[in-house]
Amino acid sequence: MNMKTRHGLDIRDFGDVEDKNSDSKDAEIQLGPDGERHHTTVLEYNRRLAASVSEVVKEGRVCVTLGGDHSISIGTLNGHMAAVPDQQVRMC
């Protein structure tokens, strides 16, 4: 018996967010206004992630994002806030 059946969970994999602007090793690295590397790549990726997270949350689901580095929290939080603007986000 798998976890989904045993615990009555309705688990759904919404798939990956495509990294369309991935910086290649040969490309010139674009710096952001404060000198952050890969600024455009991170910005665009998080816009797509936020849109995906927002769709999941609007369906009444709990969204769990896996993978990437710490920067995926930007799109994850923005997606939740877009779906439920009155929701409070608390960092511990």
C-alpha cells in the first residue's frame, strides 16, 4: 500500500517549471542592480514558478516546492500571495 492510499492523501505532481533562460557557461553573466549574478534567469524563473504555485493554491491544494536553491522561495511565496492575498506569511 503506498502513502497516497494509506493516508488518504490526494497527491498530484504538477511537473517541473521549465528553466527557459538558463545561463550557459559560455554566456556573459548578467548582473542585477545590486550585483547579484544570473539576475534575469532567476527573475524569469520565479515569475513562472509563482504562476504555477498560484494555480495550485487556487485549487485549494497545499503546494510543496522541491529542488532548486534558496531563490525558489521567491516564486513560491509570490505564488501563494497572488492566490490568497490576505494570507499571512510568517518566517521562523
